[in-house]
Amino acid sequence: MRYLPASARLEELPIHPVSDWLLRYSSRSLGAEGLLERLCVLLRDNDVPISRASLNVHTLHPEIFVRNIVWSVERGISSETISHFDLLLPIFKDSPVALIYGGAGPIRRVLAGPHAELDFPICRDLAAEGATDYLILPLDFSDSRRTYVSFCTNTDGGFSSDNVAALIEIAPYLAVRMELTSSYFATSSLLQLYLGRNAARRVLAGHFKRGSAAPLEGAIWYSDLRGFTELSEQQSANQVMEMLDGYFEFVADAIRDAGGEILKFIGNGVLAVFDFAESDQASACRQAVRAALAALDAAEAWNSQRSPDADLLKMGVALHAGSVLHGNVGSRERFDFTVVGPAMTEVSRLEPLCLTIGVPLVMSRRFVELYEDTELVGMGRFVLRGVRQPQEIYSLRSLLPRVRRAADSHA
């Protein structure tokens, strides 16, 4: 396999204008997509005829390996995530990217003419799109990780020797910029994964002093699994984790798709908010109900796919409206982003009424005053532990036949 020779030492080369730009402050404010797009424009302005370029941005996500970013002169910028599973597929294993990650140096392939080398699937794809030359360069980070940048051209004759020299020269400068960008992206994606987007944004902005909190007003969601303690005692650890993962997955999907945000996992409970700051109160409440119905439908679908003798997954959802404090508590060495306030207490006390009343969804009077729907049905007044006054509780009329069907099927 043919590799390019190593470039001359950088101190022996006059710095390329693009390399100089990569070191300047003006490039630091750009995210990975903006950086690649601007880089390709500058290369073209400096007589390097780029028609397509791509690079990877590392994450610290348990399922996502990298974000792959592609720029082309016809389609502009785009990106997609590459999972750890994707690394096992032939499209990756048979690619020059796999060789770069394995330690290979720069790789170049001529894609047109009698000397074309189309030994990689990507080369055949690019040649079919009219590319004439392909160059992929490793970008080495200070912590021994590496990623890559690749360039194509569709000009007759491919890249000139000066073009190749310029691209090789900018690679170390681009590596420095990409290491910073990758580190920020990895940190932000990991924080968002564990804290949620609101808390992650605040931590990255420097708002992480112990005891600091911000008020958050919205439609408050709390859901829980019914009978989980008994199920966990009857099943193996793997079966319990499978059930939890399935439950959290479809609940999280329903909340996200309806515009909400998960604030906290509490055992097998889920606390979420549909922020009034992001939509009007009535809309936020409608979004919360839509998410609840989607999650309950998903629970039914999950149960229908299990074997007849398997234990059924049963969940309850409580919806309330109010204000909570979302912020940092803890010791000097261990912080946690948590949620406190009367609304948090009330919604967690509401949810057990799902079992008491026999419905999968309960709503407080405060919530239904904002929601306003003809499907609402009063379920009575109940005393909530830790709440002074008895509370009027509501559900949806459409859920009552579902409860009767579930009872009949297990009679």
C-alpha cells in the first residue's frame, strides 16, 4: 500500500495563510461544522481546489463514537453520528479511515485516469461522483488520540504537488484546533448525557457554585414503575436491567419528542419538565399530556411483545404545574444537580394515586386549570402525604376503557 512521504519540518516551511488562520482567535469561536466549512472556503481562495472534505469529532458518549462532518462544494455542510457498533461494519473496516485510526500515515489515491487506484469502497463512490483525487491525513492529539481529515478534488489531473504540500502543512495546525473542539464537544455531550441539556448548559457557562439554583417553572412530570420491587426480586439482574432500559428509553423518547426535558432519574422514577419559558402554559401542558399518552402506549406495546408468562410492565404518570429550584447541592468533593421545592414534593405524592385510583395518569387541579380539555374527568379529592389541603385529582376519560380492558385481560 502506498503512503505519502513525511512532510518537511514546519520550521523549514513558510507558514501557509490557512495555517496562520487556524492559529488565530477568529477561528476559535467556530464549532466543528463552521471550522470545516470556513477551512475549505479559505483553501479554495488560496488555490487549493477542494471539492469535498470530511473529518471526525470525538465524543465521550457510551453509544456514539464520533460525529462525522462532511463539506462539499455542491451541498455545503452536513453531519451525522457514528456509533461504536458502526466500527464493526464493512463500510468502516474496509475504509482508509480504519487504517488511519490504526496508525497509518497519510494516504492518497488517484481516482481518475489510467492510474486510478480504487481499492477502497469510498474511492469508488467518490470516483462515481466525479472526484479525481483523494487525500486523507491523520490528526494526532496530545493525549495520543487521533482523528483524520480527508480532501477531494474534481479538477482534471487531481491535486498538484503544491496542493498536497499545503494540505500536509496545515494538518498539525488543524489537529490543535480539532483537539480543542473535540474536547469541548466531548465534555458538553457527556454533561448533557448525565445532567440534561439545561444543567449542562449552566455548568459549561460556569454556573456551578455549590448552593446555587435557578427557578424553573413549567408542567412537571413524574412517572414510576408499579410493583418494581417485587419484579426485581423475582427476576435476574439482567432481566431487571433490560426492563429498566426499555422503560427509560420509551419514557425519555416520549418526553423529548413532545418538547420536554428529563431533570432527574430517581430510582425507577423519572422527573421531567415542560418549561413555560419555551412555550405558553397551555401548550406546555398539552405537550406533557401528549408525552404521557405516548409513553403509556409504548408500555402497552412493550408488554404485547413479551412472552405470555412474562411479568407486565406497569407505570403511572403524574402531571402537575408549578415552580421548582434546579441547582447544585452536595459536599465540597461531590456535587449533584437536583430539584427541590413544593411542586416537586406534590408531583411525587400524586403519582402513587395512579395505583390507588386505578388509572395510569393523574393530574392536579393546578395542571388542568392550564390544560383545559373536554376529555378531563374528576377522580375525587385525596389527601397527599405532606400536603395540607386535600387535592382534586383528574384523569382523561379516554383512559378509563383502557383500565377496564387491562383488568379484564388479567381477570
